[in-house]
Amino acid sequence: MITVTGATGTIGRTLVDLLTEAGEEVVAVSRRPRQGSSAVPGVRWAEGHVGDAASMRAPLTGARALFIVLGGELNAFGENPELLLRAASDAGVERVVLVSSQVSGTRPEAPSHARLREFEAAVRASGLDSTILRPGGFASNAFAWADTIRTKRTVFAPFADVALPVVDPADIAAVAAKALRPLPEGGSGGRGSRVYELTGPEPISPRRQAAVISAALGEEVTFVELSREEAHAALARFMPEEAVAGTLDVLGAPLPAESKVSTDVATVLGRPAGGFAGWAGRNLAAFR
């Protein structure tokens, strides 16, 4: 059995599907009870919260692997992550996969990612087989433009021509699914501790992303570049100050390592990473 937190999220929804398609029994954890979930074969929905280890004890019972993804306020504060790892170990979990961030490696002192670094440290100290996923920016961040594309056929974004190799969340889920499942018969023992940096196949700028969506829609989409100050004001409406500053630093002045394409998706999955155009095509309804 595999326990998946964030099961209704961008990565979690796809991960649950991949695991059940592979014949795994899944406990899908979300903060609120899921209605009508019993109709999904192989999936049992449970209420729980990564930031509350006590709430995770029941969903972890009988699990051999645990997928951890943070969200919302958990990226800024919460109880000691060692409590969650201790609950997992007590439940008999053997393997943990954590979604962290590329920034945890490229900017190890960045205040915006201190919480993720705490989780990384707790996972490593747990003594369990572990895989830490460090994705770069998500292709799905383009959903932030959905409303203005639908209503004004316009994208408002900063740093128009700064290109980063954004990753398709479906690839993150696919790598997680591989890491969570047992090694094939005759495999070379436990995995130990692994870190994968996950990116898309090529750097792509916000302006180019807008052009890809425009082509997929078959309609012109105008790009309007925001200043850093304008972007800061927009992000500050829903993000803590440290996260806003850190995000804009990466988007506007990426380090060489943050602009580099990683081969880890291809290494794990045996196929190239998916590009932004593929992601946009699958999600075009959001922009119509």
C-alpha cells in the first residue's frame, strides 16, 4: 500500500492514477473528506494533513511507501517534520518520496525555501529509503494567466524573455510513481537516498509560453510585461514576502544551474521530458 498526500493537487491527482493503473493499492490523503471516492478501484480516500503527524497515523497504517508534498502555509511554517517521518517509520513505511524544489540545492540559504530544506533534512535523517525530487518551475504555473487569457486574450507577466526549463507536473508524478514502487524482481536491493532534479527539455520564456498557448488556441494572445514591482504586488496578495522575493529572484535572475536542462526525467522514465507545448495542449480548456 502507498500513501499519497496532496492527492487532489497538481501532482497528486496524476500520481494516484499512475499507481492504481500499475496495480497498487493507494490511500489518497486530502485535507477534506472526498465525496464519491469509493467508486475508484484501488483507492481509499482519507482525511489527513502533512503538517499534523497525528492526523496521518491512520492513513499510514499498513503503508510501505509515503509520498510527501507540501502546499500553502506548510511551505512557510508548521510542526517539526521529524514528527511525520517518525509516524511513518512507526507505521512500517520503508520508502519515502518528497517533492522539494530545485532552489533547495541552487540557493541553500534562501529564506523562501527554508521549510523545504527542513523536510529534506528530516527525510534523510529518518533512515528510510528516500527519494527527494527537486523540480524547477512548473509548466502549470501558466494557469495563473488563465483568467486574463480567457477574458482579454492577454498575458501579464514579468521577465518576458528570461527562459527557464519548466517541468510538466505529469513528469514529476511519473518519476514519483517509479520511486514509490518496489524494485523489479531481481533488482539491486534498496535504493538508499537519491536526489533527482527535474526540468523540462528546453528553456522557454514567458513570452514564448504565451505564444505556444496562442498557437494552440488559434487566436492571438498579447503579452504585456510587468515590472518587478508590479509582479511583486500581484504575488504578495497570496504569498509570504520571503516567497515573493525568492520567486522573483529565480524568475528574473536565474543562476546557471537553474537555467540548465537536467536529464534526470529521461534517466528515470526512459523517455524525454515533456515540453511546454504538450502540457498546454492537454490543458487548453483552461484558456478557452
